[in-house]
Amino acid sequence: MALAPARDLGRAARWFHALADETRLRIIESLADGEQCVCDLTGALDAGQSRLSFHLKTLKEVGILKDRRQGRWVYYSLNPDAIEALEGLIGELLGSGRAAPARPRACVPAE
């Protein structure tokens, strides 16, 4: 398996950092069924608006979420392009398509 370009690995690191929080994972889980208003997410996740806004901003900054304003409300949804790219990256990192996992190599001490 060829390594992804450094730029892609940097993007992956930002995604994984953004995903390394239970609240943000719950947000993604909630949005898997479709777009939701911040007011709905606040109730569904039992989170204060300022705390939730911080997590939504983090996910939006790395491109995992999209938003749109309608009147005084902001609606969030998953960015399908980012989700597809993330799935592809995970498949590459795991070496999807390999018949068996690679065997660990024995360490050879330096002389």
C-alpha cells in the first residue's frame, strides 16, 4: 500500500482530532439521519448552546459539517464529500482488499 501524500495525512489528522470527542461523535450520529437545527441538537444532545456551538464549529472547520442559515436559525448537516473521503482514507490506512494482515517483522538489532 502506498502512503497517502503528506497533505492528505495532515487533513486526516485534523479529521481524527475533530472526531476524538464524544460530543462531536454524538453530533455526527444525530446528523446521520439528515439536517437538523441547532435548537434540535441542543435538546437531543442535552448540551448547552455555547458548548454545542464550539463542537459544531470544530467539525465545520475541518469540513465534516456544512451549515445553512434560515432566518435566525442555523441548520447543520454532514458533508457527504468529506464523509466519503474519510471512509476512503480509513480503507487505505487499513489496507482494504488485502487477503490477510501483514505479519509483524522481527526486529534486528543494529550492530
